[in-house]
Amino acid sequence: SRARAEAEATKADTEKRLAAIEAERAARLGDAEKDAEALRATALKAAGTQADALRLAAAADIERARAAGEQAMADHAGALALSIAERLLQRLPETVRSEAFLEPLALAIAALPAEGRALITSADNIELKTAAPLAAAQTDAFRDRIAGLVGTPLAAFSVTVDPGLIAGLALVTPHLTVHNSFRADLETIQRELSGHAV
């Protein structure tokens, strides 16, 4: 009958609509699962990247701490060596603490280029620092030795005692200083030790 045909048609249409709705729901669920998986993968990647960054930062911190520790040890060792050497050299006779360094200082002055020696001869104040006091005869001998090296008498020449040199001499002018002292040598060694620690 007509009524039955209409009922079957309505049923078929309803089933078709339900099937379409179910298909759309399944598609949306599939899309949602894909989105969720993509978000999870992104989160995992970000977490891995962050973990790598944290590991690298931690390794860098450890390396900096190690280098700082080695530097501190080198600085301490250098300072200790400087202190020990200073105490030992203070026991030397005062004349030895200066006289023994004159010839090495003279060699250093002789090795200067002409421009360097000119800075000595043209200086209006030439100071010889010594680790220990000099007798008058020693002062004259030192002045004459240096004057012979630069080729001209030294008019403005003075001697100053500087115990900080420990042992040795330093020729000081306004624009040039020539060192030959244990203080300078030990400080050079300490800088080298500190430089090798890093």
C-alpha cells in the first residue's frame, strides 16, 4: 500500500541520514586523533629539544666550574711559589741580590733596538731600582756600565731601593723600563702557569 511504501521510504532516508552522521562522526574522530597524535609528537620533540638544551647547559656549567677550579689552583700555586722564592732570596747578602743581576740587565739593555736606547739617553730622569741598598762605588759602577752601553753619560741618574724586586734591578725611564729581577721572572712564570690552566 501507499502508506507502507512511504514508511519504508522514510525509514530508508532516516537510515541514510544516520549513516551519513556516523560517517561524519568517524571522520571527525579520525581527524581529532590525527591532531592529537601530531600535538603529542610536537610536545615530545619540544621536550626532547629542551632536555638536550638542559644537558648542554649543565655540561657547559660543569666545564666552567672545572676550568675555574684549575685556574684557582694554578693561581694559588703561583702565589705560593712567589712567596717561597721571596723568603729564600731575602736570605742572600744584599750585595749579591743586586750585583749578580747587573750583567743580565746590561745584556738586556744592549739588546734594545736603537730607538729603545735613545729613550734612555734622551730621558730627563733615569732611575735604577735595586732590591738592596748600593754603596757609592757600586752606584758609580752601575751608572758607568749603563752609560757605556747607551754610548753617552747619564746626567739625571738616581738609585732607589725597591725591596719588592726581591732580587735584581730595574732601569726605569719615563717611556721605557728594563727589568731583570726575580719579581719580574716569577710573575712571568705565574702568568704562564695561569694561562696553561685554562
